Amino acid sequence: MKILDANNIYKIYGNKFNKQEVLKGIDISVEKGEFVGIMGPSGSGKTTLLNVLSSIDRVSNGTIQIDGKDMTRMKEKQLAEFRKSHLGFIFQDYNLLDTLTVKENILLPLSITKVPKKEAELKFKEVATELGIYELKDKYPNEISGGQKQRTSAARSFIHHPSIIFADEPTGALDSKSTSDLLNKLNDLNAKLQATIVMVTHDPVAASYCNRVVFIKDGKIYTQLNKGEETRQAFFNDIMKTQAVLGGVQNEH
């Protein structure tokens, strides 16, 4: 079952005198329960693609459906409501509120949807335990490590069981141990909750945890790799080979 279906996606910045076409007619779909990576050289359009798929930015042309709802036709108010219940986000810089505890940060998506307190407590315990941060619940962000902050951010994105979670370079600020801890936890939640994850990354190690990796070049889909029955190491090697062929360094978008 398709959770995300995007067709003929264009994103153009500037005006008719100075136009920059960043996305050039991309088609991409994601099945329920998939863990999809998006990779590409700097300037390829991968971050822009994530931004339009996740409704952070609007497309210039094309349609994006999540759970059968066309986000490109929604007004801002409708889109805000849709985001609250259907989408989860994990950002590179955590986006935690310093004045709230770990528990309060994680519960934020439920507090704005008015979930009953008892149900919220159960969901919090489930996701915080799964991500190994339940014992940190009363600490504040400045009292925990970068890896623990990112797992708090991940817990916040999972707690309301969204249709799809968008992750933008979630391991970008983490050391190698924290990276593998986070990715193993995301893998577990992907499997146990059938959570659908779309992750932009420049890191082939992070991408090797995905079921499928889509490579973007010059605003178009260049190729994609499916993990299938391969080991993570073999998939990592395939990703490295494809990256080597892609190459290229331009300005980031």
C-alpha cells in the first residue's frame, strides 16, 4: 500500500529573469513500512525534495499525496492540521525545547491533539523504552548527550504514530556510536510499528540501514538500490559504488 505518491515534482526558485530549477519532474512513491534513504551530491536537490515531500516547502508543479490526501491542494490551515496527525519530523539539530524535560518534549505532539493523559502516558512509556531513554524522562536537553537528544527527537516523531516520518540528516551531528545506536533504534521501530521513514543522508553507513536508497542528481532521480536479502555490509558496498559514480560537488539545496 502506497503511503506517499509524488508525481512530476518541480521546484523553481527566483523569478522569470533569474530562475533556478532545483527539482525537474521527479516521480517517487513510498510503500507503508518502508525505510527509504535519499542520497545525492551537494546541490543535487535531495534536501529540497525532502522539504516539499514533507510540506515544509511548496512545490512549483506536481502533486504529492500522503495517505491518499493531496497535500498540494491544501490551504495552510488544512496543511497544519494534516501535519499534526499524519507527519513526524527528525531534524539534524534536534529541535528540542530547552525549558521542557525529555518527557515533555516527547509528549508535545500528543498535547496539541488532546490525547487523554492515560493514553499519552502509555504511548510515552512504549516509545521512550524502545529508544532507551525512559530513565532520562525528567532531565532537560542541556543535561543529556547529543545521541540522547536525537533519540528524544526520534521518540517525539514516533509517539503519535504518524503515517510517515521525515528525517533530515538525523545522524549529521552524532559520533559513530551514537549514529549506530540511533539507526538500530529506528530500524527496530520501523519493523515493530511498521513505521514509514524517509531519510535524507550523505552518509553511506546511515543509508545502509534503509530498505531502499534513491539517488538524486541534478534535480532528477538518477537510480535507486533495493537492499532485498543483502547483508547491511553488502548494501553499504553497493551504495559506496553508486556514490563514487555520482560524485560531483556543487552548492547544497
